Amino acid sequence: MLDFSDFDTRGYRTVDVATGYGQWVTTYEDTVEDVMDLALLDELTVPPWREVRRTADLGCGTGRTGAWLRRRGVTGTLDGVDLTPGMLRKARAKGVHDRLLEGDVRATELESGAYDLVISSLIDEHLPDLRPFYQEAWRLAAPGAHCVVVAFHPHFIMASGMPTHFTDASGEHVAISTHVHLLSDHVSAGLGAGWRLAEMREGVIDDRWLERKPKWEKYRHHPISAALVWHREGD
Ligand SMILES: C[S@@+](CC[C@H](N)C(=O)[O-])C[C@H]1O[C@@H](n2cnc3c(N)ncnc32)[C@H](O)[C@@H]1O
């Protein structure tokens, strides 16, 4: 496994996930870029969103992913899990989930075999090892289910030397514990858990990004995020 410290060019102070998102929560939705994840979700041809009856939203955060699902026509039951209480409070206020549980995505209290969609957006870099995540998604999945993962692209972490980070109330840039996963780590962990890869998209730094971050011209056309859609064959 690769160690982020080999690529770190920023040297920001690093905090754990719950501490980091507990502080970032006040500005999170103003700073996260929809083009990173929601634009990729918009491009997917599977799963058939409108047919989804029960969704597990792992690492649901403030409910951004859940709100996108509702806009996309997912009308069934939507359960979210996250380990940061402050993020869950925001999600509760948003009101798009049916249930919100505080817990770890690698060992949730959700029911086995009950979900025809498991989705997880922008959390993979916080997991040291992807295998427990894909195994837990498999445990939750009903026959015929899809699992959608949006990841922070390893190329961008390496090329920019930048961890997931935020700016705290004092103006300090603070990193949240970041791990580098090659795309083959995702493929190995997903296949190893039983999933079949059904679709994959990569998002690159394009004009939409550069409008927001002109200083990133040097990264034009570098991949920054990836969406993987996994399928569990019906029994
Ligand atoms: C970048 S936010 C993404 C939130 C939401 N999915 C979105 O796209 O806006 C990452 C979230 O993952 C959560 N998280 C990270 N590691 C986790 C874990 N092992 N178990 C549960 N939640 C986790 C954090 O608390 C945070 O709310």
C-alpha cells in the first residue's frame, strides 16, 4: 500500500477523520466542488436510479449525496451512516434520509442483504484499506444490487501532493488523514468481495474546474476523481 507522506508537498498538520470533519462541517458545503463527484454521478448509465427501492449511503456526511439521489429520482428508503456527529446533524436538518446512523462504514448496523444500492462518495481516501469497505457493501447488498463509489483519484493526490484538507476558523490549512489507493486497489478489493465492475468514469481538471480554481491550470486534463459502479449478480 502507498503512503501519502511519500507524496505530501504541503506538510499540513493532520487530524483524524472525526476531528477534521467535526471542524470542517461549518464550511464543508461551501468548499466541496460538485464537479468532483456529482458531475461524475450525472454521467453514469447505471444503476437505474428510479428503480432503486432501498439505498445505503455510506459516509453520507451532510447529506449532499443523499440530496443528489433524491434529485436523480431515487424515491425509496435512504439510510445514511457516518462517523462524524456534526456532519450527521447537518444531514438530519436536510431531511432527505429516512434513517441516519452514527457508525463506521466498514461495520455498520444496517441489515444484511437488504439494499439494492450502496453508494459512497468521497470517503475512500480516508480508509487505510479498501477491502473491509467493499466487504461491508457486499454484506448489505441484495441480489442484483449496485454499489457506486466516487473516489479521490490517486493520480491527483500524487501529482499535486495535496491531501484532503480544509481551512479552519483561524485560517490554518488542516489535513484530514489521507491514504492513496491505486485504481487497481479498488478493482482488487471490489472483485475480491464478490462485485463485478459494471461501469467506470474518470473526471479530469477541465474548464469547469478552472473557472473555480484558476491556479490549477498546470493540472489541466489531469484526472482528479473516479466513479466506479459495481454490480452484484442476481441469485
Ligand atoms: C468528504 S465527506 C463526503 C460526504 C458526502 N458523501 C458528500 O459527498 O458530500 C467524507 C465523509 O466520510 C465520513 N467518513 C470517513 N471515514 C468514515 C468511516 N470509516 N466511517 C464512516 N464515515 C466516514 C466523514 O465523517 C465525512 O462525513
